Amino acid sequence: MEEKEKRCYLASFEGERRAERNPVNYQRRDDAHHIYQGDEYYEWWYIDCSFDNGYHMVLTYHYMNGFLKPIIPTTQLMVYRPDGKQTLRMAAWKPEEIQAGADWCDVKMGDSWMCDKGNGVYDLSMIINGVGAQLTMKSIVPGWKLGAGFNYKNEETGAVAGWVVPVPHAEVEGELYLKGETLQVKGTAYHDHNWGNRRFYRIFSSWYWGRIHSSQYTVDYAWVFPRDPEAPIFAPLLIAKGGEIVLSTNIMNTALNDIVRDPTIQQDYARNLVVSTDNLGVKMNLTIDTTRLVETMQLPQAAEWNQYYFRFLADYRMDIEIDGTKETIGGEMLHEYMVL
């Protein structure tokens, strides 16, 4: 692989590995509609919530769902109950039934919507066949953009894949609807935004992603494998303490251990991950031990091969040192594995 193509996978920092302390480059319009033409354009707004009552919820506004063939607009939600049961709902929409603003997040898809109200506050609603939620998120950590906000950008071909995290960590509250039952909920939430003009699997082959919401720290990481094995791994990492982003970098390592095979779909995955970095006075060693596989699915046939998705709950231990001050924390976290 030529050097200029390798740099496309490091487009966040103009083809380089870099780290920043206390970045302030995220802008509200980064979470707005990114308008691209072509048959492979995709874009989605993703939210996941961990509620104090033990429920977890994931909502996705797939403005154009790049995981389907053909690519169409869909909304989907998943509710994970404390007893391990899960509920999945999905709805498809016509192009004339969707709209999104170009200045900030203001998405409407059928009767579902999500809106950035300003000052780190988001309101959203999604109800599909009697299941869903109406929620308000209030950011604890400001929006994060790794450098220029691209996980791939090729100036010659025009291919682009973008990713920002407008809400790394928020307080969330509202109502959860479960077939005639309404639960008042509160907890923590995360929101990111993806877009691009090439099918994701043409550029990347798989990824691990996870996030930590503790009383003191927020961590978001991804370990994204390129389709071309000679290309560099895309490795974004955010570390925040309180309401301050301490470190933003693509210089980190993830060790994948305890590889096991899912008996249902015969796909291997790592049960143990160790994420580490040492940059600009910030050292972190994060050990993740999976405790429960909460979801396994084969994705709809969008490629010539099978694609899979895994979602896990895990226990973590994080040893962190910031400018010489050391701490160790632990708890429960959510992480995932996508096989493209």
C-alpha cells in the first residue's frame, strides 16, 4: 500500500498520529446533516442509555442505513431488561418522510425525532409499535471531535467517512414505553454521529468500540480494522475527567485476549481487552472483562459475505495517571464488536 493511501486512514490529523490536551475544536454543526450524493451515502445518529433501574437502551436514527441493501431510511431501537430479555423494533421510512437540518442536529424521521436544543441539551423521541422512549439528555462532557473528524478521507477519489461524538457523557431522564407500561427513567447516555459516501465495509473490516461513564471519568475508544491489512488501524481515544476533555488522540493500543467462538454463528471475538495510552502526561491502562453477551445478530445481507454484530456488558478496571496524579477506578461498562 502506498504511503498516501495509508495517510487516508489517519485523516483525523492529516495523515499523522497525534495527541491533544483539552481540545475545543468540536462545533455544533458537526452533528448536523452531512449531505452527500450517490448510491452509497449513509448517515446515522446513535444514542445509548444506561438507566438506574437496570435497563439499557439503544436508539439509532439511520437517515440512510448503510447496513442495508438497498440503502434506505430506518429507525431502530433495542431495550435490554435487567433479566436479560431484549426487545428490538425497526421502522422504514420513505425519503419524503425524513428531514434533517444542516446547522445543528435536528432530525425528523416519520414520527420520530431528535433535536439539539443548545447548551448541550438534546430532546428525542422514538416509539415503534408501542415500544420506545421520550428522553432529554444534558451533557456532562462537551462534544468531541478527533482532529478533523474523519476516520477516512481520500482526496483523490472523494471517499470519506466521518465520525464525531457530540455527547460523550450526559445525564438522561424521561419515559420508557414498553407495550402499555410507562417507566420513569434516569441515568447516563452517549451519542455519536457517523456519515460517509462509501459503504463502510469497503473501507473497514471490523471494529471494537466501548465507553465508560463513571462519577469521575469518561472514556470513549474504538479499535477499527481497515479492509486492507496493510493500512493503519484507526484508534480514536477520549479521556475526560469531570466535565473536561483531558486527552484526545489516535495514539493508543488495544490488546485482544481470551478469544472465544460464538456457538450460534461460529464467529470469534475477544472477551478480554486491554486499552492503553501514554501521551502528553496522560497514562491509562484499561482492562475490560466481558461478563455477559447481551446481543448477537447476523446483519442483513448487504455484502457478498456475512456480517455480524455483538454487544457486551463487562467489568472494567482503569489505572490512570494525569500529570503525575494516579487513580484506579472500576465498574460496569458497555462495549461492542462489529464484523463488516
